[in-house]
Amino acid sequence: MAQRGPKNMTDEHKAALAAGRAEGRAVKKYLEALAEHKPKRGRKRTPDSINARLRKIDDEFIGADPVKQLNLVQERIDLNAELASMEDPVDLSALEDEFVGAAKSYGERKGISYAAWREVGVPAAALKRAGISRSD
């Protein structure tokens, strides 16, 4: 068998690979942000209800056994993080804009249907902006 030399990629091929990577990053970032900020089930907590629970934790902490104290400390950490995230809402619009620019060609290349996008939580409005319809 004859030995082959190194293959040279064309500039078009390099550009296509770079575009594919950029599209993949935009889709991944948006889907991760959607998953991270997915609404939780049940009644929504308010800052007042979180602060009330934090006060109760302080009361329960006194006289609790060490394992209970450990659990209360973790709950307090979680509640403070939730309270901070309420005060600093996440703006997904920039990520959504990048997603909209990449989703159609990414989905066509990967064979992703409208139903699949919707099932992972992509809003119908974002898909419409991206030019992805139910018939895709």
C-alpha cells in the first residue's frame, strides 16, 4: 500500500469546522442556562418566606444535636444562595440571541426536531425566532 502524505484542509473546511464549534457552544450554553434556571415545582418562595425560614433555622439551631445543626447550616447556605439569586435575576436574552443564530443550522446538521428542542425546555418563541417550525 502506498504511503500517503499529510492531508491539507481547505480554508472552507476549516471555516465550516469553526462555525460548527461556535454553533455547538451557543446551543450548549443556552440549554445549560435553561436547565439551571428551570422553574421549580410547587409554590414559589418569596424573599419574605425565605427570611422567615432563616429566622426559624436560627431558633432551631440552639439545642439541636450536631447532625441536625449540620443540616440546618446547609439549609441556611442554600436559602441564602436562593435569596441572592432572586436579587440578581439572570438575563438569558444574550444567550438566547446566540442560540437563535445557531439553532437552525445546528439542528439541521444534527437532525434535531422541533419536538426535541421543546422537550428539553426551549421556548416556542425562541424556536420561532430561530426559524425552526413544527414541521422541521
